[in-house]
Amino acid sequence: MRALEKIISNPSDRAFVLQKARYRKELEEPYPEAYELLSRLAPRYRIGVIANQSSGTEARLESYGLSPFISLCLSSNEVGLEKPNPAIFQLALEQAQCKPHQAVMIGDRVDNDIRPAKSLGWKTIRVLQGFAKVQTPRNSDEVPDFTVSNLKEIMAIL
């Protein structure tokens, strides 16, 4: 939204652009290796999702066949918090009854995933997939503990 404000000064024009450019969740699909990774991790770990998403995240996970592996799902729209606010990460810890040193954030964004998780003492793994793979850490707060190029590499770390 902030980017649009810089290039489109008229609020009604911005609203028009946003309405026409709605993100289509039905086009989403998990990375091909997600099912295998989650099925291998779920017996050993409690897996949670912290996502800046609209309502229906759990239903989408169900439709992908991934919900059996997920213990906790926090969608920004449903909990009223969004990344990078550390409060949503703290809420995940509380609901999972997990200490920060026991938690691992696996994410693709240094600003929304890595920095806030590190600020609370979580271990972090950055996955260089998707549009955020071009992000560059701006300081040590955004440098993950581990970096992988795809989900398959995570098993070797955990």
C-alpha cells in the first residue's frame, strides 16, 4: 500500500488499482517438496504456520492435504496481528507452549520472518524460494542462522 501511495496520489485511484489487483488465493499451491518435508517433520516436531493471510488459511492447508501436519495456524486476519510484529510470534509461542530457544522459524522473507523471530530468540532458516529470494539482509538482525535453496535441504539441518 505504501508503494502505491508514492506513485498514485488520488485515494480513489489507489482503491481502484487495489480492487483490480486482488491477490487470487486460488492460484496458490505449496512447493512440491512441502508434503514430504512436513510428513517427515510432524512426528518429531510441532509445526505451526504464522502467515499474513486472509481468513481461510486453515481451509487452504486442508485443501492441499497439509493440515494433518500442522499443530497451530495463526493467520494475521484472524488473530489481528501481522508479521513482522513480534507479538504474532509471541502468540505462537504461547499457544504452542514453547520456549523461544526451542522454536525454529522457517521462512523466505528477512523482514517478515527472520528479523522478528531472531528478536525473540528463535533459530531461523531462510528458504531462497519465491519472490523474496532476492531480498538482501540489511543488518545482522536479518541474517538467518541457516539458508537453504529449497525445502529438501531443511531435513539435514533439523
